Amino acid sequence: YVGIDFGTSTSVVSVVEVNEESGALGATPISIRQFDRLGRQIDGDLIPTCIAWVDGKLLVGSGAAELKTELTEGKDLWTSFKMLLGVDLGPQYPSTKLPKSQGSTTIERPGDAARVFFSALRAGIEDYVSRTGKPARIRYTVTVPASFEANQRKDLLQAISESGISAKDCVLFDEPNSAFLSYLVGMEQKTDGTRFVDDLAGKSKKVLVFDFGAGTCDISILEVSVDQSR
């Protein structure tokens, strides 16, 4: 199981596994291979949500982010395309150096940029899975702002599918709810004897989650209870 925190400025990929000894779930960020302008490899857990076209090469992540001051947004540099999904205005990058007529790689719309970005993530994830001997079948969860409208979610799912990730193996999950689950799992794994769920015996609790992101700030109010029949 792979979780992708698709951020406006930075993204992170984690693999989720069950600890064979404790039976607890754990999420571990994985390093995704990125390359700079000179072809040098940059490995890192943090992946700038950025694409660049330079010297006839497509760069995704850190290498692209290093060129922000040299390139032109919408022409040979693409950032913040996450928040532009769902807007149907035709080609939104009229000055793009990667038009449909150019060749195999096209970036004319935010959906195109999202497709290219997720293609790079998928390649990095599959490389990690192969190197570490994990099962080849991968299921994905991608986080999105709670405020994402239906058309934005549709555009994102289409871009993910076009990147080579099977739609049946991918679900979208609201970012603040994901943050709460991370907190809950972390509390479950503490060894001091205290657990969040212990306070829920016979009652429910309202929890406010504040997700302070680079592009969006989301607030969720969740009502949490324990199913005592299980």
C-alpha cells in the first residue's frame, strides 16, 4: 500500500506495511529518484511538485525546482498545477514549449502536468518496489484538499489513470482526514500505555483537525467512536 501526499508545492510518497511482530501499521517515506539539469541523481523523500523542460530534457522534482528563477511559468516550468485542475478553459498554457504537436510529451493543461508528475512518481515507486523485493501489485491512496470539488477530483483521477496507475487500484482521500489517521496510528503505537481510543469507551468524541498546507488550509471536524462489537 502506497500513500501519495500530492501537495501544491511539495509531495511525499510513503509505503504502509504491517509490523510482523506487533501487528501495528506503519508508514515509511520512500526516496524517489530525481535528476538535475546535468543528469546527476538527487534522492530525497521530499519531491517538489514541479516540472521543467530544459535542454531537451524533462525534469520532475528537485532538479526542476532548482530552475525556477531561470525558466518561465507555463512555458518551460510548471508549478501549482494541482490547484488548477477542474477548470475547463482549453489549453491553459498557450506559450508552452510542449504543445500537442511537439512530440510524445504534451503539457498544455494542468491535467497534462499532473499526468507527467504522477508518471514520474509511479516510475520511482515501481523502482523502489523492485529494489526492495516487495509485491508488484501496488494499491494507491492520493490525498487531496477536503475542498476539492467533484470536477477537480475527476480531472485528478483521469491524470492518475493516464500516468499508468490503474483506476481500480487508486482512491482519493481528504488531507485533514489523512492527518487524523496518521495521528491515531501514531498514538496507537506509543508504549507509555495511553491510547487515544481508550478515551472513547462508551462515547464518541469530536476532533478538530487543522491541516496547514502550502496551497490550502483545510479544517475537518470529525466525530470518532469505537465499534465495541468488534
